[in-house]
Amino acid sequence: MTDRRPGHIPVDEDRWVLVAVAGALSFVAMLDMNIVNVALADLSEGLHVSAATAQWAALGYQLPVVALLLPVGRWLDGGGVRLALCGATAGFALFSALAALAPWAAWLIAARVAQGACAAVLFVLMPVLVVRAVRPAVRGRAMSVPATLGPLGAVTGPAVGGLLLDQLGWRWVFLVKLPFCLLALIVAWRAMPEDGAPRVPDRRTLADAVLVGGGLAMLLLALTVGPVLLAFAAVPPLWWWLRGPGGRPVTGVLRAAGLFRAHGAVLASASGFAAMHYVVALHLQRDDGVSATATGLTVLAFPLGMALAGPLGGRLADRYGPRRVAVTGAALTTTGLLLLIPLDGTWSPPDVAWRLALAGVGMGLGGGPTQALVMSAAPAERTATVGSTIQVARSLGFTLGPALVTAVWSLAGTRAGLTLAAGAAAVAVPLLALRGRRSAAGRERTTDTVSRDRPRPWS
């Protein structure tokens, strides 16, 4: 008999509107990762600060996003999703508006840090929202929505930012997201059932935030603007957290569910994608003299292929199982990047574009199934934790790829950088193909079949 009690989603109903909310918020949150980068020169001039100070408008957002993902995941396990999602969405919109109104740099940076903290909550909750909104039988299709729209936001950020700068000025880089946030807030508030309030953060949660947040922040700075030696300073707090009461439950649930290899695949795939995007764009403009407009149109072949393949990947995952489709997608992405390695000055933009499109098809095909593979194996009471760990792997990959490829490129040139990108993407194939080892507590369920057996928490 169908449950019609207030606050419950019946087992035989799917809330695709909530999947759309997850996709829209994933796009907006990832858009903010890159859209500000193209506005840094205008920010520096408009607020009368140095270029180094203006760069903190971007870092002020990125640092709390990466640093707070794991503590937020632990905090939200078992707590109310509706209030947390709506509060984070409202905060994201509010601080984005305050950033647009900034009269001086300190105001802008503070608003961006607060916005990044709200974005960390959104990133953790997106896969959780999808898991709760639909039946396991259609989870692959549902997961493909945020898994496709999120990276699309990252890729299209510079293009959208450049258009806004040319037409309206740098403040609109922050204001453009407000309509999407307000619409998502209204829809989520009306469509999501009441499920209580998130638990109040305790002393352990705050200590975890200091340890893992500080360690990841130092690691991110070392990979972007700081000295590489700063990465060694990140080791003690992260090790202390991993060995303590905050980190042991996280590693325990990943070990029990056999998810370490899947997380490695996400990290490798994100690194390869980010490295490729960085090398190709700079090579076309700096080495081949291609205009910025032609370069932008060429690299858009990747997100176009990704957008077209994303829905197909979800449907195939629901029919044949997420692991097979995830492996196929990773193999196609690797093939596209391998075909880019001979890139030289004789190639025209279309020569580059079709290879990028092939890699994008692979990324779109495998993104949703990979996320469905991970979230379906997560215990129902630990979905927020697993959602946070997969986002940390992806975020570190997006940062690690350009950092590594810059060092390789400066020493050995474009082909070496593209070889590194293809090699990173290739690592994801065996990691996804081989099942991770489960602990005794997790051996009774397989990753491909668990999604068919577990009821939804909102049912």
C-alpha cells in the first residue's frame, strides 16, 4: 500500500523536479569555480587592489569548498536534508549578492569565503538529494543529471564570465546566478518533505573542520599559488584526522563498501580532464595563434559531447548496470585524449574539436554511472559522508591536473602534457573495472545490485 503520509515520498513515485534542482545547483556551484577567474583583472582595477589580492576572490571560494566537504559530510549524516539544502541555497545566493555589492576587497573576499562554505554543503547534498528523490531502478538516469551539469558549469564558466564582462561589468559575474538559486530554493522548499533539522555541530565536528579543513586548504594552496613545500605541512593535520575519531568512520565506510578504487577513478578522471583542458586552450592560443573566440568554440566540443552523452549513460546504467557503462565511458575518454597527443601546429581547430568531442562523450557517458555506482554502495545512514568523499576526490583532481601538467609542460612541451592527461584518464579504466575489496561487513552486497535492493530513505 502506498504511503501517503505528509513528509514522505511514496515508494512508487519519483521526484524528478528534485533531480532538476540537484542538477541546477551543481551547475551553479561549479560555475562559480571558474567564472571569476576571467574577471580578476577587472576586479583588480575596479577595487584598486593588486592582482595577487584580486586572486583571493577566486581562492576565497575554492578553499572553503574543498576544506569543508568532509566535515560537512560527517555533520549531515542522519540530519535533515531539507533545511540544510534550503539554508545553503539561500546563503549561496545572499553572499553572491553581497560579493556583487562589494565596495572594497576585504568585503568581497569575506563574502566569497562564506559563499564557498555554503557551496560545500550543496556539493555534499546533491548526490544525497538524488538518492532520496528517485527509485533505485532509475538512479543511473537521475545521477547523470548533476554529474553532467556540474562539470559543464566548470567548463562554461570562463565563456559566461567573459560575455558578462564585455557587456555588463564584473559585478554581474556574481549576480547572474541569483535567479537560478531563488528558483531552486522555491522548488526545493515546496517539493521536499520535512525530515527534521540537521544536528547541531558538536566539539568533534568543529575539531574535524579545523584538522581536515586546514590540511586540505594547505594542499590546495600548494597546488595553486603557494610553494610546493606547503603540501608537506598539510600531512600532519590530515594524518591526525585520519587516525582519530573523525577520520576512522570515513575510511571505515569506504572500506566496508569497497569504494577506494572508485574514488581513485574519480580523482584520475578529473585530473586528466582538467589537465587536457588547460593544455589544449593554452596551446591553441599561445603556440598556434588561434583567436580567443575560435579557441573557446573549439574547447566547447568537449562539453557538447558530454551533454549529449550524459542522458544516454544514465539510461544504459539503469539497464545494464553502472559499472559496465562507467568503464566504457572512461575508455572512450582515454581514447579521445590519446588521439590528442600528436597535437601540433598543423592541426586545425576542427581536428582538435572532434577529438575533444569524443573525450566529452566518454565523460558524459561515465559520469552519472560512476556516481550511481558509488552512492548505491553507500550505507543509507552514511550517504552524506560518501557524497563528501567523492566530491573531495573530484575537486582535488580538478586542481591536481593543471598543477602537474604545468610542471611537465614547462620541461617537455605540449605532447608530454597531453600524454600525462591521457595517462591519468587511463588509470580510471582498471580502477572502475576491478571491484573494490569489501570488508566482512560489506561483502553480502555487490556494488551493481545494491541499488535494486535498498529502499529510499524518504519512502
